[in-house]
Amino acid sequence: MAVDFDAAQGKVVFPRNARGADWPGDGLFTMEAAADTLTCRIEATSPGQLEGLKGAVERHLNRFAFREGELVFAWQDA
């Protein structure tokens, strides 16, 4: 998994074959931090990959931000 980040933004590439999957292509997750908001974007190659990545992102961000309480995700279609 390739990860690149700084204090204001980040990028994670989820390999198309991670954990035995066989998606058409890699998934891309990007984040952009503002004063009170973290904007997250997922680019996926199939609906199933998108749903799986949404769940993974939500679980991981909630785990890392546990002091903030339960995070609310308002996913929107682009």
C-alpha cells in the first residue's frame, strides 16, 4: 500500500489485489484537512470496491481519531 501525506493532505493507494481481491484497478483514497473538516475522496474501479473502501476508511479513521468520538461520514457520489 503506497501512502503519501503531509499536515494538510494525504493519499493512499489500495492495490487492486489487496487481501486476495481482484478489482479491475487500484483504489485511490485522498484526504484534505481544513480547520474543522477532513474531506475524503475515494476513487474506485467498481461499485463493490467503492463500498469496501468506504468501510475500511471509516473503520481506520475512527480507530485513529478515537479521542474525537465517533466520526460522521457523509459520502456523496461525484
